[in-house]
Amino acid sequence: MIKFGFAIKTPRSENMDSVSLERFNKLQERVPSFKRCFQCGCCSATCSARQFTDFSIRRIHTSFRRGDYEGLDEALKKCMLCGKCTLVCPRGVNLRSLIINMRQILDEKE
């Protein structure tokens, strides 16, 4: 069989009906600027921790929105809270506050 350099992948879908949005809603209450993020990637591009680890604010942001909290607490510990991401955000999302509140919400018991 000849391969032409591309493959058709099966669609990846997420069932958001089964996800509890309690933590997500709590985060939006604490950090209202969280709603303005459209995941442009400026934060990840300027991240100092990203240069030395596999830390990605975009990945953490997406995982939190989807309710996929497994391993998220360890990933959040890699953030140095330097604030460079907040300075470059075109939508004015307070990412330092977002990271701090994500840590606190994950530490809270459900």
C-alpha cells in the first residue's frame, strides 16, 4: 500500500454533558477576566517556565475547562508566577490570579 503523506484521523469529540462545571464556574467567579480568553497562545509563547519544562498555560486552561483535573496540580506547580504572560495577554486576562485560584480550587475538597 502506498502512503501519500497524510492520514485521515477519526474525529475527537468531548462529551461535556458528563463534566461537572462546579470548579469551572467557581474559577470564573474568582477571576472574571478568565471569560475573555480565546486561547491565542501569547501566554505560552512568552512563558519562562515553558523554556525549561513542558508547562503550557493553554493546555492547563483547556484541561480545566474540560474538567480533566488529573495531573493538573503537578502542572500548575511548574508556574513561577513571574507575570510575563499577563503582560502580553491581548485580552487582559489576569493569568497570575488564574493560576493561583486554580491551585486553590484544586486543593479544596468537593
